[in-house]
Amino acid sequence: MSRRIEIELTSQRPDGSWTWRAAGAREPKGEVSGDLISFAASVGDELTVEAEFHMDGIEIIEVFEAKEKRPMPETLEILGSGRDQPLVTTQLVSNRRNRGRDRGDRGEGLDRRGRGNRKDRDRQESRREDDRPKAKRLRPDRAHRQRLIESLPEEQQPVAEKMMRDGISSVEQALRDQRKKARDAAQAKPEEPTPDTDAKPEKQPSKGKAPDSDSSDDFLTVAAKLLSGMRAAEWRDRVEAALAGIDELDLRDLRSVVVASESGATDEEAKALAEELRAKLTERVDREHAEWLAEVAATLADGRMVRALRLSSRPPKAGVPLPQDIVTRLTEAANAALTSETPSKRWITVMGAVAFSPVRRTVEPMGIPEKPDEELLAEVKKLSERIPHIAALFGVEPTPPPKRPRRRAGTPTASR
């Protein structure tokens, strides 16, 4: 089961992937594919991600762009007159002739507001219709893992259940904590004086080894022996769920199951399932890629240029370029939309879609506003690293986004 966590980007590799660690931690924890980060990011950024916890580590499946904190509004202190007045006052109105007219005016105003709200709802619904429905996430059952646990000896079943629930890393961490407590207890215990000075003192356990380290090592040995079997059983549960929902599940989940087959497919039957999933995944990606190209072309033909730009930034098959005719049409449509007469709001919308599209380096605006407002300049500066040639038209130097302040490990967060 996946959950959201806070991570910090620690470095970027030449292939586009990133290394990360938990926010406030010291050592890197894992890596995240560069395809999952569709916005401008830099080392030190703290991001919210969707992660799945497996026995062999943590897998990042989705990355969310951090929202900027809105500043607190300015407030005015009410001093009052300083006079002592009653808390509740009443006033009777004698003239009632204008009540009907006031009530009618209020009703007419409510109707006008109602019509305005309906228009806003219609616009929101039309925007929701443009958005793609989210694909289903992989939710495998635990049939193979449970069957493996039931086949183990009774003394090994608690170890396997903990591995299935928390993963092998949690088992190792629990053992390290147990050893540390035992060492601290052994060091804190005072040595008792011996009454006979001639007698040889009893051999004391060394400070570096806890009394129960043997049992801890046995526990870890059992966990290490079960690791390969539990990993294979977990992958078997995942691949069967993937094959059952091959046409509905998220492509990222399907790809993660295919990648995990290198360590999870241990027998001939499992390897056959991996090959079947790989073939069906290829068929689906090819089919969705053709549908994606047709949708981009149709959306562009309908005049919905911004929607077409946003669609072009989310290809089902990574690394495959757009056909040249679609690239030319997208570029020309974006060029025509960015002129000196284009309103600032429209500039911001089109420029934001261009910045994350495949044509971000080929778009050449036909003109820029003579007096751009502060909101437009701020957006140009924010996206300047992705569209440096457009930023140069506004006299803005490409700058990386500002780094967020790092939070020290162990620093308590403010509670509400």
C-alpha cells in the first residue's frame, strides 16, 4: 500500500534520475526517475511524493510539485473608543413600507449571483472534462505470501509476517535498536565486588557485544534466509494482479512489476508470467501512444492549443519524439498566441504550457507586452530555466528556482 512522504533531492545523475533522502535525514535513501518530475527541480528541494514500501526498499511512483506558501494577510488592530457601552443594543423600525421592495431587491441580487455561480460551475466542469481520468493503482492481494507463511515452521512464521507487513529493512532496524538497548544496559550495570580476592573474577561480557546478541543474530539469519522466498511470493502476487488489470492499471505500476521480475521471477513458471506481462505491456503502450498522437492532433485541430501542449508533455511511451508535422503545428499555434496584444493572464497560461512541452525550445513569440505586469514577470522568472530564449525577450536571466530551507533532523514540527 502506498502513502505520501516528504523527501529531499540530494543529487542529479547524468541519466536524468535523482537521488533522495527523507526530509531532515543524513544519508541518501534511494533514487527517483527523472520522468516522474515534470517541473523544474534542483538539489535541496523538499517534495511530496507517493511511495510504495517493498521488502527490497522504497519505490517512488509519483511526485507532486510543492505549493508555495501564501503569506499571511495583514491585519488591523481594533482599539475602540475606550468608552464603556452595553454589549447588546436594540432599535425598533417603525416604517415598513419599503420592506417589500428591499426583499425584492435582495431576491433579484440572489438570482444574479446564482447565475454567476452557475457559469463558474460550468467552466469548472468543462475543465474537468478536459482532464484525463486517473488510472487505477496496483492493489495486489497476499495469497502467495500467506501461503508461504503457512508452509513455514511455527518459529519462523512471526519473522515472515513482520517481513510481509514492514519489509526486511524494518526487521534490520528493529534488531539494531534491540542490540543498542542491550549494550546500553550492560554498560550501565555496575560491577559487583568479589569477596575473595584470590578467586579469579568471572569473565564479563565485552562492552561491544550484548548478552542477547546471539538470539538477535539468529533472528536476522532466519530473516535473511526467508528474504528471497518472500520477495518471490510478493512479486507473484503483484504480477497476477497486474495481468488481471493490464488494461486499467497505471503504466508506472506495470513497469515496476516488469523491472522487479529480475529478482522476483525465480522459477520457469514465474519467468513465463514475466514474459507475458512484458508482451502485454508493450502492446498497451503502443496502442496508447497511437491514441495519444491522435488526441494531440485532434485537440490542436479544434483550436485548443493549451490543452494540446499539455497533452504533448505526457507521452505514454517515454523517449519517442513527436512527429514533425505535429511539432510544427504546435509551434506555430504557440507563436501566434504569444503577441504584444495578448493579455497577461493568457500569456501566463500559454507560457506555462509551453515550458513543459516538447516544443519549449522551438517557440518564438511574435511579440511581448510593452509594459508587462509584475505577475507576468514573476512567472517568466520562475520558468526562465526551461524557456531561456523567451525569458531573454523580457530581459530576464535564466535562474534556478530558489532552494527551500532545510529542516534539521530531530527538529519538532509545530502542532496545531
